[in-house]
Amino acid sequence: MQLKNVFKICGILVLVLLGLTGCSRQVTDKASLLKMEVKINLRGSFDLSKYRYYLIVSKGKSPVMPAVSPVESFPVPGSTYNESSPFGSISVNGLNFFYRTYFSSWTDYVVAGTFEGTKGLRLFRSNADGFAATTTQNLFYKFENGIRFDSNVNTNSQQLRFVLDVQALSHNSNQLYFTLATAVLENGYESGTLADTLRNQQPVVTKEAMSTPFGPFSEPEDASIPAAVDIVSWEVKLF
């Protein structure tokens, strides 16, 4: 083979390899831009000073949740809570019971509320397959700084909408198991008692269903709880 032809073949191979590298980079960039849009509709208007609103994510199965009746404590990871609360079972069972029974099945959660006088959203990550079942100190977990949300948290509205970067979550599997929940705050604390959660669905959304809305789905109304925490419908989309 002539030396000139060898140079030509080498040049072609270099161009092919560069092209493949470029394609690979584009796919990675697209994956890093994957977003999750969540819409929650309530029977009444949001009140971020009295209540909390949650998106809870898990890996491999639906997040385990307390029953909404009878009233149960909801001392979520990273929050202050009333150890001697007369509401729910926190004063009887202790904090670790909630990690062993519920929170160890959660990988992450997003909470909407009022924090240090400002309305907004925060992301708490387990950085594992779940918040550790051995946890005995809630404030071991901190919210993630620098997480940006495209959100509409309007207290005059009955809908909360926000968009989260999926890459910010502790895991990035093909399927995202999740649930939604609301809670009533105890005065002076960052948590309180569980008010409502999804009762008709155990949702999971896959990345193959990008840009296809999951829902909207209706939920039964519950006149026994405040209208501001009664979930009546919801919708989720990846894009």
C-alpha cells in the first residue's frame, strides 16, 4: 500500500472517531437536561406558612408512607420536630421508628413551604438508596444549596407547579417512583402531621415516556382536612 493511501485511511479514521465522540457528547448533554414537571391541585388555596407540600421519590418501588388516618406525625428528614407532640405517635415511637418504617424507602424529597420568611422549595437527598434506617438525629440531613427550581408557588392559587432537574436527585435510574403529600405544621417547627397523600395511584414514570404527561389523575376529596392540604388532582411530566 502506498504511503499516500495510508495517510488517507488514517485521516478518514480520525474524522469518524471525532464524529462518534461528538455524537456521544450530544447524548450526554441531552440527558443532563432532563426535567421533571410536577403539578398539584388542591381543593383550596395554598398556604405555605401553615402547611408543607411534598414530592417524595424512591428507587425500585413506591415510597412507603404513613396512613393519613388516624393522625400521624411526619418528622421528615432534615426538619425540626416536636418530640413530645400530642399529635401522632412521635412521642411514643421515637424518631428512628419513622426512618426504619418509612424514610429508608425514600431516596429524595422536595418540599414547598416558607423557610426563614421566604416562600420557596428545597431538595433533601439521601445520597443513597434511602435515608439511613439507623438515623436518630433528623438534622443530620441538610437541604441542597444551589438547586434551582422553575416554580409557581402562588398562595392565591389552588395549583402548585414546579420543575426539577432530574440529575439533582440521588439516583438517576430509568424509572422514577414517587408520591405526593401534604402536612400541617406544628407551631414553631418545620414539620407536623401528615394530612394527605396519593390514594388512587402508586406512580412511576419512565424516561421513555418523555414529554408525555403522566396524568392528570383525580384524588378523592376529604372534607375532614383543611382545603389547603386536600389534593384533588395531579400531573407529572419528564421532558
